Amino acid sequence: MKNTRSTMMTIIAVGFAVLSAVAAYGEDPYIESSGASGISTGYRMKGTSRVEVDFQMVEVGGALRVFGSYGGGTSSYEMSLLTTLFLSDTHFNFVVGPWNSKVQKYKLGTDTDRHTAIIDLPNDRLVFMTGSTTNAFTDGNLATWSGLNFSGMEADLPLSLFARFWNSAATAFANIPKARIYGVKIYENGEIVRNFVPCMRADGVACFKDFVNGSFIVGENVAAFTVGGDYETYPDDGYVSTAANETGGHLYFDTGYIVTPKTAVAIDCALSENCVPTEGGVNMNAYLFDSYPRFYLNFVKYLNTSNYGLRYENAFSGFVNSNVFSPAFPQPVDDKDVRRTFFIDNNNCVAGVVTSGFTNQTVTAESSSLASSSSITLKLCSSYGGKDCHAPLKIYGCKIWEEGVIRKDYVPYVTNGVPGLLDKVSGTFLEAIRYTDDTTSTLAYGGAIKGEQDAYLGSDGTTGLNTGYKMNGNSRLEVDFAMIDTSGSGRVFGSYGGGTSSYETSLLTTVFLNSGTHFNFVVGPWDQKVTKYKAGIDTDRHTAIIDLPNDKLVFMTGSTTNTFTDGNLATSSGLNFAGKEADLPLSLFARFWNSAATSYANMSKARIYSVRIYESGSLAHEFLPYGGGAVTGLYDTVTGDVISNGPSFTFGGAGHDHGSLKAYIKPDYSAKLAHGGTTTLIAYAPGANSYKWLMDGQPIAGGTGGVLSAEWARGGTKTDDGYVHTYQAIAVYDDFYGVARDGEPSASATITSEPLGMTLIVK
């Protein structure tokens, strides 16, 4: 199948109109609250802040807060800079300013219409709009009313949505309405710093996505919110989950780190499951991390509900905070999927919780001695007590400091299909550990996880692919693959059938699974074929090499050559492949079932990461996974052909889990251009949605669908041959938090624009 350029997805720059002038209200996305919880934005209003909240009440009546933390009377926990909008029974109220000189403005009447409320502190203005109409209310100019100056002020608590905070720790809410919020924008000095857009996270959580920094904010009780309208679904940030893929799995990480009196540990996580006591009456005790002597944070919920919360203990080295409960910490009840960072900092004698970037609870950890260190390494999602203290967590990251210096910085990572935690400081990779009685659990992972997961083409085992290439005596073949299913006798590549069912008689070249017990090579003419094998089969990633000019077979895992029966063909059989050519083209994921090479048998469920074919040492074909537009298959970077066979194949890996790949530029372009001439550059990168182009290191326009028309031009590097220009292509992906992400520039394509000829003027 020839496809010089498949249709590419257009990257649309996401923009949002002024909140007060949004058309098609019914189609706009929104988050709706059931009236049971609030959301912390994590942002503290400043004297330079302007906030715009596009909202609609579902029910009116009572003292319901749309946003902000003003409580009124002695129950207010925001003293420094109140910025709130709420409903009384008769009107919408603004309350703005420091507690001792706050200003109240209101609009008479309440309704369920859609409005935009704006608090603009730098300009001392309040605005209340319906569509593009500014509603009348009592004096929207704060400075004229009170002479306030907000310069240098900052709120004590973060801005809340759908409620106000009920405590100074910003963990409890009150005055919660049933309402919809269509969007929130926050500016500082006229520059947007937050742009919260309603969406759904891929795990089904209704939330806001900040289009400024890519993060999500969710409610304290995610079940209290739903998303409606024409919303988008975005992947969560990358995480690994110790809840495991198997029910009842118990997994943890051992960091190998010895905690000292100067250590600080912070884990960025969310509960994968709500933690509750079992029906059998066992108390819940889930450890986020633990070292011994006792240094830990854990969620606890006893059957006696007066004893619950987040507990930490710091009892070694003379620390006196043993078995400390703090009910103000978030409760482990209906807390699933709420992302927080929990920490203990021995060096500064403090423990705390961070929600939405706001440290909303700390406790002091006084010490009386700094003598000794821990004797057992720090474990995540477990304690020395074993699997009964296992915490079912989504881990987004974990950091370890020593005297304020970062020692470990773990991030979720996938290395060729194996999830774990990568330490960005040392480069080491942690895999999850099973408890001794658990033999099957595998670490779950999701979101926009990063990794070295190269792009692959996966087959569902129902058909094969025809490369169109016939192996010959000068051919060297390299296939980088991994099996998905190791049962049966599926073919990785090649057309050997065995017995009378073989339709390839001249030059067999194949690797297949033999009855679920071992990998088999079969090479040579039908009448003197040679079979080699590697005992045992697996789903690891391997590279199989058939090097006919040098009479060699190679079977590799990473950089390790695996042992199999005699990899030297010539020594084994005295074969000579000179002048030979296969009857049928090389097939992938299967073998051919007929001499016309139109049907397949022995199909395999496998992934192929690349196929490279050399002739006499030169690259003849390089097939890489292709996911452009509606076509999924393999792209030949040498010829520009795409081979595909319908929906039986899926594209995965880089571009989806964001491994690093360079774009390729096809080599068959004109390297020299006469004056007025043009040439065509064609770029490809697995999974790319579009491309950007550079000329001499500077961005240039063009390159629709990865095809660039390059024209003769002056400039560049001037030589005797003319003007030398270097072009590079950059692949663009749009699957990274829903925002366009650039890949790495390709190798350079060099084009020389020949100098103009001499002109003679005869008089």
C-alpha cells in the first residue's frame, strides 16, 4: 500500500473567549456540585489578582457560597483578604477586603440564570454579568466606596469553589450550594495565571483542568461532582498504582534509603480505593511510607470512629511525636482519587499535607535527640508489618531530601512495558515488589506516564503483514519484537509452514513459537533447512537477527545475546546462500498460507518495534510503527511506503506514553537547487499529529502533513558551491495532558542553492 502521507490530525490551539460573552450555553462544559463538597483551587488571592467565575445556580436560597472563604462573624477563617460571592435568600453578595475593613456589595434578586462574577482587585472593581450585559448592583467601584488599597495583600486561605472553608486548615467546607461552574480564570497584573476548564479525567473523575500549567483540581469528595455539556476527557498525570492489576494484590516499593534525623520524605499520591474497616471488624491501617525505628505516615480508620484520620509517628532518635493523630488531616473516607502530597520533615521538625499546591495542615515534630538513624530501608505503601499495612495508592511521585538537599526524585516510568519508579537523580529504576504469598500481581499504571516505551505495532492475532521484500543471499534481517501471547505456534515473521503446507521452498527465513515451549529459527532452502532454537519462551522484548551473508543467527534481549543451539549456520550445515532468493516476500506476525501470498496462517499476538533489512551492508528497508490518521501499520523510512492490514493492528508506545523519538526525513530529495528550483522534504515520526520545520535553526512556515516544499534561497552558509541550508523536522504530539508537545528535531537535511551565473552585458 502506497501512502506518501497519511492525513494528520490538526492541532487546534485551545482558546477561550471572555467568560462573559460565551455563546451556546447549553453546549459549554460545566462541573455541577450535588451540594456535598467543595473544591480548593490552591490559589491565594493577591492585591494584583483578578478572578472571573462563570457560574449558574441549580437551586437558590440560603447562605450558599459560589466561591471564596468568607464565613461571617467569628466563624470566618479568612482574615487577610476576603474575596467571595454568595447568595442570601434575596440577593447575590460580594464581600471583598481585609476582615477589619471589608466591603459588601450586592445585586438584588436571585435566579438560576448563568452569570459571570468578576473581582478585579488591581482596578478596585466588581462586575456581575449576564451574557454581555453588566447587571446593576450597589456601586461596583471599591475604591470609590471605601478607599481600599489591596497592594501587598495576600489571602490566608486558597480560593474555594462551590463552598467556603470551615476551618483554618482548609480541609472542611460549609455553605455548599447546588450549582454549576463553567470556568474560572485568574489573572495577576493582567497576565493569566490560572485557567480552570471543566473536563473529565480519563479515570472517570469530574474535575477542572488548568490550561496554564496542565494540572487538575478535584473536589474533596469526588463523588459530589459531575461533568456536563460538551466536555473533553484528558489523561491523568502519569502514575503507578500499588492496588495492582489483580484483585487482592499487594505491592510495595523499597527505596533502599536509610532515614536519618535530617531526612525529609514527601509522597505525591491519591488513594486508589477508599479505605474502610473490613466487614470482619478489622481496623484499617494503610501505610503511605514507613521505616524502622518508627518513621511513618499512615491512614487509619478504626471501628471506633472517634479515632481516625492521618497518623504519623516519628519515634526514633528521641523524637517525641509517637503515634500522633491529627483529625484535621484529611479523613480516609470517600477520599478516593483526591491527589495530595504528604510529608515528614525531620530536618525542620514538621509533618504536613498539601492539597492543590496549598499546605493545608502541618504539625510540629519536636525532637529531643538527633543521635541515630533508622535500621531498615524506607518502604512506600507498606510497613514492617507486611501486607496488612499495605496502602492502595496511585503514586505520582516521591522525593527524599537530606539536610535540604534532594537525594531521590522518583517519578512514574515505563521501561519497555515494565512500570515502576525512576529516580531522576541517580537514573536507577525501582520495580514493585510482591509480598511472599503473592505470585501473580503486576503493577498497574496509567495517565500520561513517561518512559522508554518505544513505538510499537501490536497485532490481535487475526492476520499478518506483507513487507513486499524477498530475502536473498545478501540480506540481513533485524526484527525487534515482544510476544503478547506465548501459547501455540504463532509466527513472529517468515513463511515457513512445515511439511507439505510450506509455500516457501527456496529460502526460508523465519522465527516462530514452537508449541508454546521455545523460540525457533528456521533458515535455508527447503531441502536443507536448518532449525535452531532457544529453550523457553517469554513476553520479554527481543531482537532476532538473520544475517545470511555472514551465516549467522542472533537472538538478543537488550544488549545480551541469548544462548541457543549453534548460531553459526555455515559451521552447522555448510550452507551457501549466494545467488538465492525467496519465492515469497517476508511476512510479519504470521506466515503465508498460499503460494499467492494473499492469506495467512499461524498468526501471532505480538508487538513489533522495528524491522530493518540490509543488503550487502546497506539499509534497504526500515519499517517503523505508523499511527498517522486513519491508517495504522508500518512506515518504511527508506521508500516512504506504508504497509497496513486494517483494524487488526494497533499503534502504541512513544507518542502515546511520550517516549522520546526523532522525526525522520526521507533521503530522496534534491540536494542541489538551481535558481528558482524547489525540492520536497517528507518527514515522519511514529504517532506524530503534525510537524514543525526549522531552516538554519529558525522556525519556518509550511510543512502541512509533514511535507515541506523547500525553495532556492540565499543565506545560510555561503560556500563556493552556493548557499548551504540545513532543514530539520520536529514531530508534534497532542496527547500530552491534551496539550501539544514537541518531539526532538530530526537529523539535518542539507540543500545547497547554487549561485547565480554570471551575466554579460554587451554594449
